[in-house]
Amino acid sequence: MHPFDEAIRLEPMPDGSLRGHTSELYWNFVGPYGGITAATMLQGLLVDARRLGEPVQLTVNFAAPLTESEFRLKPRLQRTNRNSQHWSIDLLQGESEEAVISALAMFANRRDTWSVTDAEPPAMPAPETCKQAVLREGMAWPKMYALLYPEWRFGQDNPESYSKAWVRDATPRTLDFASLTSICDSFFPRLFLRRPQFVPIGTVSMNVYFHSDAQALADHGEAHLACEGKGQIYSRGFFDQEARVWGRNAAGAPAPLATTQKVVYKE
Amino acid sequence: MHPFDEAIRLEPMPDGSLRGHTSELYWNFVGPYGGITAATMLQGLLVDARRLGEPVQLTVNFAAPLTESEFRLKPRLQRTNRNSQHWSIDLLQGESEEAVISALAMFANRRDTWSVTDAEPPAMPAPETCKQAVLREGMAWPKMYALLYPEWRFGQDNPESYSKAWVRDATPRTLDFASLTSICDSFFPRLFLRRPQFVPIGTVSMNVYFHSDAQALADHGEAHLACEGKGQIYSRGFFDQEARVWGRNAAGAPAPLATTQKVVYKE
């Protein structure tokens, strides 16, 4: 079993909830990597027998750090329309009924309609010419990914915070909605592209818009994803960043797979 | 009473829920303008006695159209941390316990920390030189706003979908978090900047990150806001757009007030 599948594995419980366990392999500093948590929340909906269609939108709010232990997911089907569904899902730990993580998600049957891409795919050098991200000790999760940067500018005082990278699972695995969600959190905090000092940070909320279907993700396969992101506003204890994840379609052309944003607490 | 305050007015009920009514003045085609609904959801939390701090993040999911009638808001305080709070809030209509609208929000006590603005404020001509948006018959809400476009390119086949506009309440009103939220939905669908044909559309989910505190919004006052937005990906029945709302600080310099994104269904 691929370590990613092991990390997001969920066991259905008699009361309709799902049981999972945090993964040491995807550990961050004071809790799991946010991407693996977001992927697990989505997985809790993907495995639900009532699910209609494929994910279009996912917002995950991180209310408190997870502790290294079991957790329960409580999915709630909010509404089923003709071709779409709205869900919420909470993650709980221990005996508490207070959510540690909460998410909203929208699923739909996708259809072929008029399409165009306003965003420009980033010009990328070959992955072989890029270098793996160089990170502080104590984070496990970056070892689970190829995080190949054409230019590593973190920990410097740069005039702006745009960066691009090739990203995929360190052990190749065919892309799906859960792994794409996790990769949407692999954009390192833009704060560290604007300011060399390290300060504690923590994601408050992460947003993903999916622009493809399961077949398009399978068509992309195990290849690297072209990821680009930029910070926007750093003000009064928080900052936000926005990003895009590009794959390849069956013909080898750039395919926009997800756009994603987050807001991050900073000390 | 300003019509905006009338539209978002909520009456506390004995069971802890809040009662409101849709507003004809802020009507869209098949339901209320999404901005007034999003503002009402936030207002349901702003008036809560348990609230700590000011809004940092709001995500509103539109599961079904509201009908013109009363509604109930059910706020749920999910978690209170030392300096932040996580909430969810649902909107219900009639006897049904299925949410019509669901939202997640995070509030915090904001602090002065290191600040920088990566996003560039848009160059804007004077509001007096811009023209009010020219819209299809049948929408009431645009009359509630000054929507002043330097260049009106909607309903054309443009090579890209970036646009900017000056926006404020038609009857001036001092900016606050609720009115800023509503204005975050005033970016017309980017689809109509890329394609002249009219097709039915509907916002699925709207996201707002707030970058200022109540004092900064009051400092901005009644002046026009500089709004800029752009579409990203139009694919398989949906598209997304991202935008920024700029005000002025007490010294008259551009101040980033909110960044916002949405994903929209299209036929």
C-alpha cells in the first residue's frame, strides 16, 4: 500500500462516522501536514455511498492542532440537487464533540461545456534541472514528496513571493482527488519568501477549486505537477496566498487541475 | 435606516437562532444577490454575544436558491481558542432542516505584526470619469450600488477577463465587515468577459479573506472601493474567479481590505 493511501485510510463505524489515525510520515511541526488532513477530509466524502459526482470545491478550516492519535470524521450530507451535492464534514478527537477541523465541499456531475483558460501555464525548466526543497529539521512530510524548485529563494528577503515548483509523491502514485488536495497545501508559506526571520505560522483555512474530473487526473498519471503560488496581503497577524496546480492532458498539453488559496496565522 | 442594514436585519429567537427576511431591493434573477446573503450570514455571527475578535475568513456555500420569504440562521460556535474562534452557520427556510446556505468563518483578535503587500493596487481613473454598469433587466441589486467601470467590456469576446471598477453603496454608508462582504460579490461573472452569449450561471461557493480591522474600515468611510478581478479556469460546467478590494487608510494611501474568490456553475 502506498504511504499516502495508508495515511488517509478510513474505517467505517456503525454510527456512520469514519475512524482514522494521524500519520507520522506526514507529520509537520506541531501536528500533521495540513495537506494530508485536507485530503483525509475529502476522502471521508469520496468513500461515502451517498456521494454524487466529483469534487468541485473544498474548504477546510483548521480550528486546532490534531494530536498524534485516532480521530473520527462525521460527514453530513447537506443537500442533493439534480446534478450536485453539498456536504460538511467535521474531524473530532478524543471524547470531545468540538470539531478540530471542519470542511465544506461541493460535488457535481461534470459536463462538457465551453472551456477556456484565462490563467497562463508557468514556463518550467525540466524537473531534472531543479533541486529538492531544503527544509528545517523536524518536518517529516516534505520527504514524502518530490518538491523540485527551479530556484530556492525561501529564507531570504525577496521583493515578491511568486514561486514555482514541480511536485509529486516521492514514491510515484497516480494522481487522484485526494492526492491533488494534499499537493495543494505543498506551497510553502509565502511569508518566508518576503522575510528571512522564522516565526511560528499556522494555516487557518484552505480552499481548493477542482477544474478536472477523475479521468483527467488519471490521464496525468504519476508525472510531476507544475505548481505556482504567490502571497497577496500580510497584515495584522495573518496573510493569504493563492496558487495554481497544472498537469498534463492525454495529449501532453498543460491542463489546469486546481486553483487554491489559504489564509495563514503568523506571529 | 439604510436599505443595506434593513436587508441584513436579524431578530434573535428564543432558541438561539436568528430570523431574517429576503430583500426585494437586493434581488437577483432567481434569488437574492449572493453578496447580501453572504453579508447576512456574517452578520449572524457579528451580532452573537459569544463572538471574539473580528472576521478573518468567511466561506459561503450556496446549496440552493433562497425563496422570497423569511429564513432562519443557526450559528454554531465550533471552537474558541485564546485569540481566535471558529464558527459554522446554516440558513434554513420553511419547515425543512436542510441547509439552503452553509458557511464557515474564523474570527480573531488582530495584532500589529510585520506587514507587507505583495499585490499591487490597481491604477484607477477618477470615479467621476467612469460609467455605471449597464445590466440586463430584472436584477434589482445593481441599483443598490455605484458600480463604476472605467471600461465596460461585458457581453464581448475579450482575450482575457481582468476588470476593475469603483464600487460603493448607492446611498453612501460607512464601510463595515458586512458591507465589505457584500461588495466582494459585486464582481460580475468573468464568463461574460470571455464569451458574448448569455447562459445561466450560479455561484456555488464564495470565499473572503479580510485583511483589516473595524477601525480601518471606518477610516475608509463612505468612499468608493477599488475592485479588481479576473477569471482563472472555465472547465466542465464551472469556472472560478479571484479578486481584490482596495480602500484608503486614514492617510489616504491604498489599503488592501479583502481578497476574494468564487466558483460558479455555468450551463
